[in-house]
Amino acid sequence: MLTSLQKLFGNPVTLGKTGWLGRIDGLIAAWAPASLAQLVLRFGLAVPFWRSGMSKWDGFLQLNDVAILLFTSEFKLHLPGGPYDFPAPAVMAFVVACAEVMLPTLLVVGLATRLAAFGVLAMTIVIQLTVPDGWPIHLTWAAMALGVITWGSGRLAFDSWIVGRNFSRGGE
């Protein structure tokens, strides 16, 4: 039995693209193409930021009082020697609320995707400095943003149609 297992896993032919592991790998890759994974990654990253951004508005370009109150009194930057207040909290609340609506929109449609993902990554870092105990979810957001930055938007995006397939294909 041990010899059979050694032959199976030690044989380079069975581990290559022609062996059974290669066939299984090919079936899985065909079922989940990179462009689909990139689309789901963009949506998964966009949703929490979109929901947070939409909760900060009362109307067109009108922040609600809670958003301003959070940046004025609740949110603090946890840096060495801190925590510190956010500078210009009303301006910061407005900028963050705009970014939390615009960046996810760009991610979903796949327009300026890497730039949008970089913006979300920067926001994630600031959020981590503001809410240090939320690191498990922040780490997930950072990983998704880095994935989008690294592999691009994929074929199912405006980036792919505007710039050309070679620019944003990423893993395919």
C-alpha cells in the first residue's frame, strides 16, 4: 500500500497536466475561470464599503448628523502615543462618505479598478488604525483589495473593454 502511494504521488507524470491531478485541476479551473473570480472579488470588496457609505447620507451631498458625530467624537486614530482625534472631522466625514460610494461603484463596474482597489486598501488601513479590534475583517478586505490590485479587473469589466484585454486580464 505504501509503495502504491509513493508511486502515485512520486511519479512526475501523474502530477503533470496529463495525470489525474492535472485533469481534476483543469476541470476546477474550467468551472471557475479567473474572470469570474475577479468579478466576485470586486463585488465582495465593494459591498461593505458601499453599505457603509450609503448609511452616511441624508440626501444628495448632505451628510447625516451621525456621520459627522462619529468622526467628531467616536472615531480616534490609534497610533503610538494616541489615540488621536481625526483632523477636520466634518471634512474627513464628507471625504470618507464620498469615497465609500464612489470606490465601490468603480469596483463593481470595473472602471479604474486597480486605482479603486488601492483607495479601498488605503481606507482599510485607516479603518484598522481606527478600530484595531476589527483586524480579522480588515485583513479580509486588505487581501481582497490586494488581489484586485494584483490581478486586475478581469474580462468582465469596463477596464477590459476600454483599454484592451491584455491590460486587465490578470490571471487569464
